[in-house]
Amino acid sequence: MTGYSSEGGAIHDPQSDVVSRWTQSDLGPAREDKEGALKSEDIDQMPPASALGLLCVYIELLAKQTIDDLDDCRVDAIPLAKDRAQGDSVSSGEATPVSGTEIHCCPAGYNDAGRDLIQLGILSKRFLSKRVPSIALKDYLLRLHRYCPMSTAVYLATSMYLTRMVTVERTISLNHRNMHRLVLAGLRVAMKALEDLSYPHSRIAKVGGVTERELSKLEISFCFLADFELRVDVSMLTNQARALEKNVGYYGDIAS
């Protein structure tokens, strides 16, 4: 993958035509739109804002699926301390503190499966905010896209990582309390894995509404949840783009 192109790297106006098409609805871009529409045959021709729109819609749908299917296995249901910090940032300060040694310590007598489940629960806990962030996911992603614009490949790869974690491996369930942090960590990891250029850690943290220390923890936890399977190629991204187009169109119709 190459670095930011002059087209993909430019700062986009949130009110631009391409972006406005998917912000008009929480469910996704209109299928009949031609300009800026998904072109799965050539990833290089897909505008970053279109890929971002698909990512946003897909995450919202995954969160809705979690709410609709309460019987799904949820590994992130660890009791949280009562709300005590104030503020509406995505991080809410140290929202779910986890000791560095906690990841490695399991009660005696646990088998491998039990230890793995505990580890996944601890990692998942890092992404939980104390309360649902006040900023909508689409506005959050638009803010990231405005001040830290990324490539089409990064947005597609992030959706690919989340697909694998949430629907295939089921290492974490996605909901309105963790989706902002998950997508932030996913974008940061994808950018490092795919791009020649990367924004400073401090800038990503500031725009994403977390501390630099918290962003580092989120990155590490995301990599563990993804089992460090971060390699993607053009073929994989093309398949993901086609899957997103199909799923967004289908779920968008029935959820409206």
C-alpha cells in the first residue's frame, strides 16, 4: 500500500457531496447514487469518504445486531465500577482501568479455555466507556476524517479487522459503549500496517478524544483481540468492499 495520495490525503469538508450522502441516513448511502459509489473492481478508484461511509454504517449495524440478539456470547460483560468521572469525551478519562499484570494473572485451577476467556474479557474491557459517548459515531468518524484523513485501504481494512473479531472469531461484541474506541484503535492499527506515512500519536489521540497513554493501550489490546492477523492485500480489500456493499444495502433496507 502506498501513502496518502493528493486526493486521499486532502482534508475533506464534512459537508461535501460524497460524505453528505451517507450522513443523511443512519443506515447507509443510497444505492442509486452514481457519483462516488462503491467500485469494488478497482479499490484505487473508490473515494476515501465512500469507504468511510460504509465503515460507519457497518459498525452501526454490528452494534444493532448485538442489541437485537441478546443471546449472543458476550465476552466483554465484566462488571464495571459505578460511574464517577465526569465529561463527555470518548475516553472519559481512565474509564475502565486495567492493571498491566491483570492480563497475565488467572485464578489457579482454570484450564486453557477458561484463561483465554478471562484474557479476552480483560482486553475487551479496555474499550468500554463508562457511558455512551455523546458524539454520534458518524460525527466522530467525520472529525477523524477531517483532521486525520486516511486512505480507502485503511477504512476497508478496519472494517475487515472488526468483521473478523466480531462476527467470525467472536472475540468481542460491538455496542454503543465500545464502538468509538474500537474504531479508533482499528484505524490507528490499520494505518500503521498499511501506510507509508502516519500521523503523530499525539494528534490521533487528541482528535480521537483519548489520552496518548490510553491510545497506546487501545492499540495493543486491539492487536491481541485480532490475534495480530493484520496483513491484508488488494484482493482481500476488494472482497471486503463487495461484502460491505451487499450487507449495508440489505440491512439498510430492512432496518429502515
